[in-house]
Amino acid sequence: MKLINSSYNPLFYTYFILKGLIYVAYVWLFNYRMNLSEVWLSKSIITSEDLAVIGQLGNWSERLEILFLLLFVGMMVFCLWKRRSDHNVGRNFLVVNAYLTIGIVVFSLVFARVTPLTFMDLMLPLLNLVNVVILITIFLIVERLIKSRRMVSRA
């Protein structure tokens, strides 16, 4: 079964796989950090090496979240650019992201049951993505309003 019907199928499949891999890497890293936190909490004194590891793991998880967002924004910009020549590219982008979102939610529900991680911890990349989507939606609405006012003023 095809995920989407588009001349950009390889690009959408690559996007889907990359987003999935980034999310799985984020979850693995977050789970690893939680397991290490139990070790750190059992110690009476945290060494400077432990602090360095804590900081580095935090930086890596933050970079994975940023990469998750940048991949989305980059693909969205591409789709907005290509929608003038291929009107289905926007719909296909929404379909791929709907599959990703549903997959992440289901994975998070299952993984939250078998690990000490909470559902909201696992949903953090999507929650950050929602903020970006809201900002971009506001931008597109303002852009559409400006274009419609120009069309009215020309008439």
C-alpha cells in the first residue's frame, strides 16, 4: 500500500523514515538518561564527570528535538514552494505527518506502559512541534489576509 501518491514519493518516504529515526533516537536517549538518573540518585555525591555526562546527554536530547523540528519546517517550506506546481504536495505532507503523529502517539502509549517514562515525556517532540505549527499557521493566515486585501484594493 502506498503512503501517498506523488511524484515526490522518495522524498516523502525519506522524510517519514528520518522523522521516525530521530524520534526513536530521542526516546532511547531519554530512557538512557532516566536509567542513569537512578544511578546518580543512589550516589551520595555527584562527581564533576557525572555532571559533564548529565550536561552532554541533555545537549544531545535537545539537539534531537531541534532536528525533529527543523526537518518538519524544512519539509514544510519545500511543500509550500512546490505547491504552485503540484497542488497535491500539501495534502501529501499532511497525510505523512498524520501517520507520523498517530504512530508516535500509539508508540508513546505502549512505551509509557513498559518503561518508567511518562506519556508526556515521550510526546515532548510533538508538543514542541505544535508550537511551531501554530506560529506557521498564524503566518500563513496573515499572508493570506494581506494577499486578499491587495486583491480587493486592485479591484
